Amino acid sequence: MSSSSLGSDGPSKAVSTEKTFRVGVLDPWQQLMQLMRFWRPGRHGKLSAESLSRTIYDDSVGGDECLLDMHFLVQNDREAMQDDEKALRRNDRTARFEIFDSMAPVVIDTLNLLSVACTMIITPLTFMNEGRWEDPSLVPGGMNLLTCDIVMDILYAIYLVILLDTSFLHPTNRMEVITSRRIVRYRLHSPLYWIKWFSVTVYFWVAVCAAPLILNIVKVVRAGVFITLPDSWWRLRDEGLVRMAMPAFLLMGASHWVACVLHCYGGYWSQLKNKGPESFETVFQGHPVSGWLSSYVTALIEAIGMLT
């Protein structure tokens, strides 16, 4: 595209539309965040039609520092209602956290991913030895590990509440839903959302009804956040490194859960009870390995074999 194609009066001018594409000069911190693909460049400074076209196709003129704002590429539900006068008159409140318009959802989703990762490691250990709330000695780490698991549940419950006031990208029409009323309705009509809520109440049923800790297995539903990354991490979803590493990461996580189930119901725990940990003891590079650890590693290797 040349300036002559835009007019003969001189240099091209900034596009004057309702939504102007904008870019900004990134400071070192923003550059770091952009490398992590979480950052959406600030909306300051305007591009002419010619400059915008050149930055899209030519990295030498700043294409590597210019990213189209996702806020302008994805329509939200309020914009879709511009012709619906009745809907506009309702003046519905918008979500407090908009995934394409704030860094807050990125921070919240990052903390949630860390919390879920801890849950995926800790929770299976609670039932690998047929653990029960009444006898924490059967749980590796005892009451300390159970307490840590409960803390993760509380953090996840807070996250579920925040979801009711956070916009999301609709999975069917690919439109950002920012109207609070629609967000709440979508969440409350989702069976998966209620299953997640049940997963944070497990210790209530375990303590009140004396249920076995194997009930914790329902928390595996939280791992879905690693299968489909949160909407605020949209830049990471199609990254080559992420797409290559995610299957291996999910395999190790699934193997850990399957290994703990096998350890509980596959005969490992029965042998430990009947014959003692000595039956699993081994030696690695001249150092003795505990029978408890050896039994888990054996179950883990069997689980990896089953899943591959």
C-alpha cells in the first residue's frame, strides 16, 4: 500500500474510525510480559492505514513490536446488542474483570493455575494408602498435607466466586461476554461449574460422613484448566512450545493420579500392610530406598506404561 493510494494531498493520516488500532512503545517490563505472551500493548499512539499494513507484513518497520489489540478483534455481547433497544434500556452492569481489557484476569488465572498444580500433586497422596480423616498417619505428610490441601480448596472456592464477575470468551460464537447477568446465568447453568464447587466441599463430607479420602478424586475435574488454558492466556494457546510441552505435562500429571489409585487398589498398599515396607525396599547406586517410596515409584512406572 502506498500513500498515493490513500490520497494525493500528502502523507497518509491516522485512520479516523470508531475504533482506531493503537500501539505503544513498550518499556522493559512490558517487553518481558510480551515475551511471556500475557501482555496486551497499551492503547496509546495511532497508526495510519499505511503504517498498520507495513507493520503486519514487515518486521523491519516494527512489526515485532506491534500487536493488534484483542479488544478490537473480538466483539463483546454489549456491542452485539447495539440494535436491541430493549436490551440497551436495561443498562446491565458489566463484569468487574474483562479478560481483554485488564491485567487483573491474567494475575488471577496465573495464581489459580499454581493453586491447581499444587492440588494435582497433593490430592492423590491423600488416598494412595486408603487414607481417612480419622487416621492422618495413613497420609504421607499427615495432617500437614491435609491442611495444605484444604487451603488449596479455599483458594479455588475464591476463584469460582471471582468467575461470576469475570468476562469470558463464549466457546460457541467466540464473542466476549462482559454483561454480568449473562455471565452469572452461564456459570450457574453449567454442570461443570457445580462439580467444581462440589470438589471444594470434599473435606466437609469426609469429616461429617466419615467418607474415605478417595472422594478427593473428584478434584481431577480442575485439571481441565491445563487442557484448555484460561481465556486471559489466549496468546499462549497456540504457542509451539506450549503445544509441544503440554502433552508431556498432562501425561506426568495423569500418571501421578493413576499411580496413586493403583497404589491404593492395585495391591501395593495391601502388600505394604501384610508384608511390611521391607518387601519393596531396594538399593539405588549403593543407597537403600525406602519401601514406601519404592512402592510408589513402581506404581508410577506401571501407570506410565498403561497410559502410553
